[in-house]
Amino acid sequence: MGWLVFTDLDGTLLDPNSHDHHEALPALQRLREQHIPVIPTSSKTYAELAVLMQRLRLEGPMIGENGAVIIYPGEAPQIAPPGYLQIRDFLVDSRTNPSYDTLGFGDMTVDEVMAYTGLEKEMAQLAMHRLGSEAFFWQGSDAGLSQFRLDVTHAGLRLLQGDRFHHLLGDTDKGKAIGYVTRHLKRNGYAVTKTLGLGDSNIDREMLLAVDIPIIVRKPDGTHITLEQRPDAIVTELPGPAGWNQAIHHLLQQA
């Protein structure tokens, strides 16, 4: 069919609490039968994605760390500059300003990452193996955060805000990474006819704006983000992987 399905994971394809995906299995199977690639487009690290790709029985490219890392099968990860070490240096050096109170994954123990994320120990360890971005808590004031954003921009970096963490990365995002991956697949003979994107949070906005069919997945409390620039966006009736399953089935039936 020439489709590409780009999807967020936590809260979208994976349940936000249990991290389970069983409610999406029927749609995943239909996509597999029609040879439609499902491409995780996530805040997760390469190390986490490698494990999840096996659990989800997926093959193909992966987009990690909110677009800072792109992985093609059999190739080394492509990392958006400047890379993790320089980003960590920026975050640590910024603390000379007492208004910039941050706590990053690089500051935490494995037990602390487990407590903050709800991940099991193995996955928490993998979440700490970062290549192109740093996830952190902002513990300062709103005024301090506004000034910090300006400093980030002046340094040529990006600051993204997720549901739980802020993410500091190079000048990229999920939307830019989707463009790179789509062009790569076209150059390598995949006849792309349509791109789909599924996400549930503000950090997915660039992804949803970059695809032909944006699909907003509801949260467990029934709320959902809005996408004013795309009035054609689909909003699922159900949350999480159940909504993911519902939306994919509906689109496949219409095709």
C-alpha cells in the first residue's frame, strides 16, 4: 500500500501505566500482513527501542530521543549534533545560574529513574543509555524556565516539554526525523504513498504536523491535545493502544 506508520509509544501504542500493547495487537498484525512499516517515533533511547522492537515484532527504522537518534536496520545510529556529552555539559554548566534548578537522567541512580518513570530495572537502565538528548525535571520557577529557553535557543539547541520531563536536544524534532526517514526509504525503493502519525502529547506535535494523516490518541481520562494547524486530524474514541487499534482498523477498512 505504500503507507508508513509513525507512532509514539508511551500513552499511544503502549499503555501509559502498564506499558502493555496487547490491545493494539490486531491492528499490528494487519499492518504486518500488508507489509506496512510501523516506525516507533519516541522519546525512548536506542537501547530501549531495540528491546521494544522485538517485543512488538517490528522491523525497520526507529526514531529515538524525540528525533535526535535515527536507526536503520544493520546500521550505526545516526545522532543529531551536538550529541549527549555536549548537551549534558550545557545542562550542568547552566546550573551556575541559581534559577536553573534541573535534575537530569545523568544525575540519577537507576533506582531514581525507576521511581520517576515506573520502568522495571532493565528498561530504566536502558533509558539512561542516551546518545543525543537529555531528559530532565525542571524544578525552578516559570520565570526561570522562560529565561532558560532563551539560553537554549541561543546555544542552538531545542527544549521540548513532555508530560513528565523536559527534553534537551540538538536542532531537531520528531517531525524533522520523519522527513529524513521518509526520504531515505523513498531513495531505497519504498514507494511511499501516505504517511500516518499517532501521538497523544504535546511532544508529538511536530510529528503530527509532518504526516499526511495525523491521529491524536486520547488519554485515559478522555482528554486529548488539540492541533489547530490540522483541523483534519483524527481523534480516537478510545485511549492508548485500544484507540491506536481502532484508528488503524478504521483507516485500513477505508483504503
